[in-house]
Amino acid sequence: VQQIIVSVEEIQVQKYFMMKGIVISLLLIATTLALDYPRDCPSAAEEDPWHPVHLPHPTDCSKFYKCFKGQKHEQVCPGGLHWNIERDYCDYPEEAKCVRPLPDF
């Protein structure tokens, strides 16, 4: 009976460290993604109409900003979709892997 109790405790400890590792991995991924996106819109003179700049919303996964003439304009993804920072479009939540709030650097 004592061996069974020890085994259960060992399993619980292993689960704890596994979950902790998953959380840390997700935070690292979110931080890496957050570092890769622009923070501000380019000026109207620098803007390239063939390559529009989109910015993620800092607190809402279903929103993003579209830059136009140096200004941010809030946009909303269609029903149930999230802004995908990597792909630069609205996507299914499981693909977008959105984590909010975004880190402030």
C-alpha cells in the first residue's frame, strides 16, 4: 500500500512539472510573437499600399488594427475568429493561438 501511495505522489509531482513546462513554453511563444510585430503604423509617406500593415489589438484577440495614412483603424474579425499575428489575417482560434494581453516592451 505504501508503494502505491508513493507512486501516486510521484505522478502528481510529474504532472505538476509537466504543466509548469507547458505554461512556460506558451509564455515564451507569446513573448516571441509579441516581439515580432510592429507597434506603430508607418507614416503616410512610408506606407506601401501593396503591403498594408496590420497591428494586433493589445487586449482583444478578435480585433486588430489596419494602418491607413499613418493612423490605426480598429477592425473586428468575423464571427468567432481571432487575429493571427504570424499569418497576418483572421483565423480559427486554435490556429491563431492568441494570448492576451500582449506584453508591453
